[in-house]
Amino acid sequence: MKKIIISILPICFIFYSIYLRKTEGPYYAGFSDPSYIYLINSLNLAQFNGYGVGHIDHPGTPVQVFGAAVIRIIYLLKNLKDSLSEDVIYNPEYYLTELNLFSSILNAIGIFILGFTLFKLSKSLLLSLTFQLIPFLSINLLESFSEFKPENTVFFL
């Protein structure tokens, strides 16, 4: 029963992230910076052609590596005739949405592990739930979970 209670907030987090992403509309309608920059740099890494990244003056390198791995996974699952770069360039909104979903799921897993570990160590459900509420306490932090950027993806690290 306690595991079910501890999993409520992570599940809410996933649904909230999806809801927020849908209500904000497409990335190109005002949320392109920095999401598109990270998408293109992730694509460069995912191609394994030595393109590297062009945006290096920031803390987003883990985001780009994560993005490259997710782009490769998505592309392999889609099994397309287009090349990897063509598919990402033709469907950037799809890839950004999937990247956001993957990072939201990882964040939710992190929130669950946090709550579960705290409960195992302290035997306090209240303490576990209090710590799981941390991402929900800041509207700025919550809004960042709808975009593909460092604030979203490094939270689970």
C-alpha cells in the first residue's frame, strides 16, 4: 500500500508534464529557444559522424548526450527509409515531444526512487511525500518540465 502512495506523485508528475506540453502548443510557436538548439546538437551527436556540438558554453552537454541516445532509440523504433538527420529535420516537433516525454518519465522515476528510499530509511511516509513534492513547489521549475532543456533533464540526475 505504501508503494502505491509513494507512486502517486510521480504519476501526477508525468501527467502534468504531458498536459503542460499540450497546452503550451508547438515549440516553434515561441518555445524554440533553447529546445531546438539542444535538438540539433543532439542530432549531431546521434549521427556519429564527427559533427560534434556547436553549443558548448552552457551546462547542457548531458542534455545533448541524453537527447542523442533518445533520438537514436526513436529512430530505430520508427524503422524509416529517411536518414536519421532527414527524419529529425522533417519532424522536429515529434522528436522534441518524445524527448520531453522520456525526460519526464526519468524524472518521475527519480521522484519515485527518492520517495521510496526515504521511506525505507526513515519509515516516515510524510517525509517521503514531502520530499517528492519539491518539484511541484516552484512554478518556474514546473514550467521548465515542458521543454527540452537542462533544467528538465538534469533534475533526475
